[in-house]
Amino acid sequence: MTSTFFIPAVNIMGTGCLDEAMTAIGNYGFTKALIVTDQGLAKAGVATLIAEKLAGQGIESVLFDGARPNPSIANVEAGLAMLQAHHCDCVISLGGGSPHDCAKGIALCATNGGTIADYEGVDQSSKPQLPLIAINTTAGTASEMTRFCIITDEARHVKMAIVDRNVTPLLSVNDPALMVAMPMGLTAATGMDALTHAIEAYVSTAANPITDACALKAIEMISRNLRQAVREGSDLVARENMAYAQFLAGMAFNNASLGFVHAMAHQLGGFYDLPHGVCNAVLLPHVQSFNAMVCAERLAVVAHAMGADTRGMGPEEGAQAAIAAIRTLAREVEIPNGLRDLGAKLHDIPVLAANALKDACGLTNPRAADQRQIEEIFRNAF
């Protein structure tokens, strides 16, 4: 078995680490940064805080706050135009998965040319992206440290999966102090996103001993800390544990890839502009029920990592315990019950399923599926 392990060169983590990170950024010698964020973080003053700290390191900055949830090709193009107009030599992404993915698209196109749609698929670029530093404010997507970039093609109503070693950030920053203001719903959704990353990586056909260790530790930490992080957002211990857990989950799926949960969730996000983490959380138990016939032993280990008492259980019973534990956690952090609650439509299932089968994330799902089977999973999730 051979494998290649991708991770940013430098990763700075822990409560209060932002100032240490700024010193590290200053040492790279950049002169002008494009800060990519969303309007919420801009209005809250977080982007201004980052700009001031960059100025303290002698780095000028300009702000692009056009990264919207489920960032689109147009968002990337608008940010790229601003970067080029101001002659920026680096990109700073600030936020969760949406700003990070938007920034990756901008940085990749800045050096490779063309549009971000040219890089859909696996390793389609030829040059390293413009240097990207990713400052995280959520605990879930792990986009601050992965080679995954998800951009919505609004003309096709699909989310493009860009899996490319050249979109891996140069430096990632996870300071839980930046995460305490996350609302309960976002904390729950991003936490369940991280759980999905870990479980899909653990049952992936590309899993290896390194990704297994990362995935299982992430599952354990999420199961122990997500409820508290949702209930008490100011609990810095729970926040820090979730920051480490989502990073571990990112290390796992960045290298073992994912499965049908993400392949299907991407279509829901692209079609209806739905929140990614919530779509993952709703789909996760249904996809693992489908997978259970081929990876029951692995799912039984997941059940144990989630705190289920699996003593005396066989693999099949253990797999069902894992699925039950996923459902319980989702319910306790108030994830919607099904896709109907999110506004999805039954009559759209055939096109959603067809697009899901084209998504690169499904290639490493432990059990292959055809159109009819993906449609059935969608229906079960309603």
C-alpha cells in the first residue's frame, strides 16, 4: 500500500494563538494581502481586527467580503478582480468553509489563469496557488487545511469538487477565541460536518493507518464535546477540543477522501443553496445504513468511538449502534429530521442522484451504487 499525506506546512492552534500566527505571517515577507471573508465577519469587526494585526506586521491589506454561503464562480471572479487590481501578493481567508473555499479559488486562478471551473476534478492545475493563509472561525469544515475546494456552478446548479494539492493553504490558524461567537445552529452544523468527515474517511476505500488514527480520535472528541459547545458557546475548553477534533477529521479526509454523504450533500447545496453541514448531518445515517453491509466491522468501531457500549455485539449489531449514535447526536444538537424540513423536493431526486454519481467524493465510498440506489437513499432521508 502506498499513500501520500497532504497537510499545510505550518498549522498554529490553541486558545490565544492568533498573535503567534501573525508573527509567523510577518516572517514570510508579504507586502499586501487580500482578506477574503463574508459580510457577517466584516460587520462584526473581525476582518478589521485581522487587518490591524497585519498592519502591525508591515502588511497592507484590502478587504473582499463577497464570500457567500456556498461560494459561486462569480464570487471567485469578483475576488480575483480585486486581488489583481490591488496587486496583492498573498491571500488571507477568514471564516469557515465558504470564505476558505472562495479564497482557494481566487488564489488558484491568480497563478494558473482561466476560471475556477477549469479545475473541477482531481489535480487539474499545473502551478502552486498564490500563498494562502487560512484563519478559521468555525470548527467543522477543516477547509483551512485541506486540498478540497467546493465552488457552486450556478448555471448547472451543482457544487464543483476541486481536489487539488495546489489549493492546500501555506499556513492554517485555529484560535478557539475566534469561535466563541458562533451561533448554536452553526456550531451544531459545522460539528456534524466534522463528524461526517471523520466517519466517511474511516470507512473510505482509501483509508490507511494514519487516517484511521486521526478519524477515530476526531469521532471520540466530537462525541464528547459537540453537545457542550452547542449548549455553552463560551466554553473555551469545548471550543478548543472541537477545533482540534475538526482538524483531525480534516487530516483524515484530506488524505482518505470521503463518500456518498458528501457527493449527495454537494448536490443539495448546489440545487437549493442549503447549508452544507446540515445536509451532511441529515444524510449521514442513511448513507451508513447503505454502507453497513460491506463495512460493518468498521462502523462497529465508530460506535465504540462515539461512546456506545458494544460489548458482546457482532459487527452488524455494532454498525447499527453507530447509526443510532449518529442519529442521537444529531437530534440532541437540534439538526432537522429530514430533507423535507430543509425544503428539498421529491421530484428533484433523479437529477440530484445523477449529479451525485458524477461527484469525485463518491469514488472512495466503501459500497458502489447506481442511480436507483442513490435515489433510494435520498428518499429515505426525506
